[in-house]
Amino acid sequence: MTTIIIIVILALIFEFINGFHDTANAIAMSVSTKALSPRFAVIYAGVLNFFGALVSQAVAKSIGGKIADPFQIENGLLIVIAALIAAIFWNLFTWYFGIPSSSSHTLIGSVAGAVIFGSGLGSINWEGFTDIIKALLISPFLAFGVGFILMKVLAIIFKNANPTRATRSFRGFQVIASGLAAFSHGGNDGQKTMGIIVFALVAGGFQATLDVPFWVQVTCAATIGVGTMIGGMRIIKTVAKKIFKVKPINGFAADLSSFVVLQGATMLGLPVSTTHVSSSSILGVGSAKRFRGVNWGVAIRIVTTWVLTLPISALIAGLVIFVIKLFV
């Protein structure tokens, strides 16, 4: 029981950092266009993160059962502890040094590495793990495409609209769209930590299914919401301004695109990077507006994250496994 308590504490620390690190991206566009004030925006995002994390269990079950089988794995609790320590360390390291990273890539890489080094290469469920990797890879391109198409359609529909009236209207629409994006962020990101806790509960013999207990849902949802409220003010001002000059219609298109991709992934039980989906949606919208006006360094950072985060977090998890075994 002591080990499970330690795992839950580590999982909630990771969940808080996830909210602190990532999920304010959902409402950054609304602040950039002044549709929302920064103070209200982080509260708005935090509340919707909370409710979004409660509506489904599909992503949690994927994290809990697709990377490895918690019913059969050896050293299951040790693996979860190592994965969470590695994920927390890498998230804090990249945050402190300003290295672009995704909490989703970090967690999935850490779990895979902990399984490989803690139970053997054969313990990885390669079919399920490959499905997750495909979702992580495809979702940014899909978000880019949805953002590009939606912005083109809006530009055609509102080509002759009064600029002042259109700006005022789209600020209102953007508040709704950013709320939907925050809801879907909570739905996908919030469930990942739930899945890790369920993995530990099953591996430790505390439950016999991959269903997420209600106390796990509520605790994780509340933690990611609080993390968003506390950490959002630090990162909310950076996302949109780093890519291109945003108007309310652009923000609406980007937020709605993020919601469509994230909510679709959540319904399919596919964990994706909310950071990459948000950034790619903004890139798609910016490209539709003016291709040369986009800061393509963001796309380079996404690729860099892909190359570095998964293997590095896996190796860190392996090192943690090695150190723990020395003292156990």
C-alpha cells in the first residue's frame, strides 16, 4: 500500500507539472487577441481542464494497457515509479532551460523505457505502442491541415465583412472556441496520468480491470486544473506571438482546429501531444493567412522534440530503474 501511495503522489506531481507546463496553450490565443484577460483566462482554462478530464476513460485505458500489459508484467510498480520520476525530471529540466518539449512524449517515452529496462523488451505491446506513436506523429499534420482549411474557408466567407464588426464578433466566438480547446486539452492530457495510476493498481493487484476509479478521475482532473491556473500566467503570453501576429478570426480558427483534433483523438482513445496540436493548428492558420509570415522555427522545434524527447526520457527511466534496483 505504501508503494501505491508513493505512485499516486508522483503521478499527481506529474499531472500538476503537466497543467503548469502545457495546458495554458489552449487559451493563449484568446489572451493574445485580448478576447480574454490573462487572469480570467487561466481560471477559465483550469475549470474546463477539470471537466474535460472527467468525460471519458478511453485515453486512460490506452495508457494503462496499450504500451504494456499490467496484468502480466514483472516489476510493475517499480516500472511505474521509474517512469514517473523520469517524466517529472525531464519536464522540469526542459522547462527550466527553455527546451521545447511535450509532456505527452515525455510520459510515453518514460513508460516505454521503464518497461524495457524493468521487465524486458518482450514486455512492450508493440502493436499498441505503435498505434500511440502513429497518433503522436499524425496529429500535428492533421491539426495543421484542419487549421489551414478552416482559415481559408473563413477568409472566403468573411472577405467583404466590416473589419471592426468582424473583429468584435470573432472575439466572442474565440472565447467559446478557446473554452472548447481547454476542455479537450483536459480530456486528453488529464487522462494520461489516470492511465498510469490504473496501470499501477492493476500491476499491484489492487484492481482487476482497466476502468478508472472515480477518486482517480477527480483527483487527476483537479490537479491538472490547478496546475493550469498556477502555471498558465507564465507561458500564456508566448505561444501565439512567437508564430505570427494574431487577429480574433485567426485565434478562433486555431482554437477550433485544436478542439476538433484533440477531441477526435480523445474519443478514439489516442493520447496525443496537446502542445504540438495547438502549435500546428496555429501554424496552419498562419500559413493560410501568409505563408512567409509564419515563424517556421516552431515546426523545427516540434521535429526536434520528436527526435529527442522519446529516447531521452526512455533512457532516463532506464537509469532510474538501475538506481532503484541498487537500493532495493
